[in-house]
Amino acid sequence: MKTQVLARVSFDGNEWIASAYYKNSSFCTIHAMSRSAAIAELRAQVEEIFVPQSRAWFKEFRGSNEAPNCPEGAIRLPIDIWVCKLTDETCPIQAQVFMQEPEKFFSGCLAPEKRKQQIMDTIIQGKYGGFHHVPGRFLCAACEIEEKKTSFQYHYPWELTSIEAYYPFSQRDWSELRRRLLKKNISLSTISTALCALHCKQLAEQIDSKISAELFILKFELFR
């Protein structure tokens, strides 16, 4: 599974400093004597942090071992209601395949009888773990404005960062900054909410070219 996080590398006159951001602050900072070393060490440490956290996240949103999510279930955004892909109706059992109570699954599932049995057999045989990419993700306002495919507008929680994380400011500075960005036709929701790494960098370009040049996106492959 591909994921990414916003990062920044800068030189303070003595050493290189690389930081990774989440929400409204940095969660990992590295000091090194070269830019490449700072980035390499930051990548290694961020990946080490992400591995256990992402696995815990996947476990939470894939359903329990006793009731994994159905492969024919889909989330209807933005209300997070499970629907059946076969009938396009709201699923009465919210896409849960009850391993310990199969009769509950068979009575509540909207699929044809033959497909119900196939779903149960597939999960019993371990051919489907129940993971879906959308539940538990959060909306990036800038992605929404661009009218991307709905599922691509949503991101894993660690992929979103607020402007104050990489561009600290006072309340007075914020009022002036907001006025300046609004004049550039940047929406208030884009300015005021956490954005994905790509749109954080694009927003920074509208604020300070120096900061924008220091920002970059760390990309990872995480395995469930």
C-alpha cells in the first residue's frame, strides 16, 4: 500500500535539519551534516514509526477476526454507510461476515444465495482479509475542490498536515495571511484545514517560496 507524508529539510548554518509532519506539528526530526544524510535518516525513522502504527490502523478498519468486512461491501461517502455493490442498497449488517454466527450473515446479506456461500467460503479459506481502503480516512479540502474521484479525496490520517506545522504564525500573522490567500482565490477551507502532502506544498508556494522549496514528500510502501 502506497502512502506519503509531508517533510521539510533546511540548513541552519551548522547542520541540516529534516522533519516530518502530521496534523499541526512535526513528529520526527533529524540533524545531520549533509542534506542527503538528513533525508535518508528521516525516511528510515519515519518508516520505523509508521510500520506498527499503520498495522494497528489497518487492523481497526478491516473489521474484527470474528466479523471481517464483506468483499461485496463498499462505503458510501461522505456518510460512511456500507452498501452492497451487487444491489446498491444499504447493507443491513453493514458488510460484516459473522464467522461465529453464519446464520446471522446469511439472513442479513443481500447477495443471491449462491454468492452468500461463496463469500463465506472465501473468508473461511483465508482468501480475503476484509480490508477496504476508504473507512477511517479523512477528506482533503483541496482534493475535493479539484473534484477528484471521491475515494481519492480521502487520505490516511497520517497523510494530512495543517499549515501551522510547517509555517508557524501568530494570531496577527494569521489574520494577514488569511486575507492575502483569500485574495488569491484560495478557499477558506483550504487555508483552515489539514491538507494532503501535495496540497500542503502547493499552498506553501502561495505563502513563501523559500519554505516551499524546502518541503518535499516522503513516499512509502506499507505492507499490511
